[in-house]
Amino acid sequence: MARELIPLVGKVVAVGPDENAPDGTTYSYITIERQDGTARHFATVCAIYEVAGLVERDAAGTFVFLVGPDECRLCFVYRDTGARHADCEALHVYFDERAG
């Protein structure tokens, strides 16, 4: 199974406990409610610290998840407040796989 980028516009309605590691944060789960009222749930989500720092309950904006067979990464957040950050390394790996 190849990795898939999943972009969502909405708000964080649930975020599970997190655990810090040397290279980022791992959340037990993150649930995003889309603007149409439907929700998307992601279990065991990793994020670099800069991206993880933008995740909190009721945070609204654009969220991009990179989902693969072995992990789920939150690789981009652009909050409605204007705060934003991207995991450029994860995005480069995804696009390099598509180009090769």
C-alpha cells in the first residue's frame, strides 16, 4: 500500500494524549470535523514539534495527513489564525516516491 496525502479543512474536535520523542510528538488519535459536519479519525499520529505545536482542540484550519502502511504523519497545518508549519522532509519523501 502506497502512502496517501489526505487534506482536510475543518477543526480538531478530539485529540488524544501525546507522547514526546526526540524527533517529535505522537498522539494517540486526532479527529478532524470537516466543514460539512463529517469527521475523519486518525489513530497514532506522529508530528514534528513545529507542526504538533499547532494542534489543539477547536483549532480550525487546513490539516494534511500522510497515511501509509506503517505510520500516520500530520505533515502540514495552516490554522485559520494564520499560524502554519509543514514537515518538509515528510512531504519531500512522498513526492520523491511519486516522481521515481
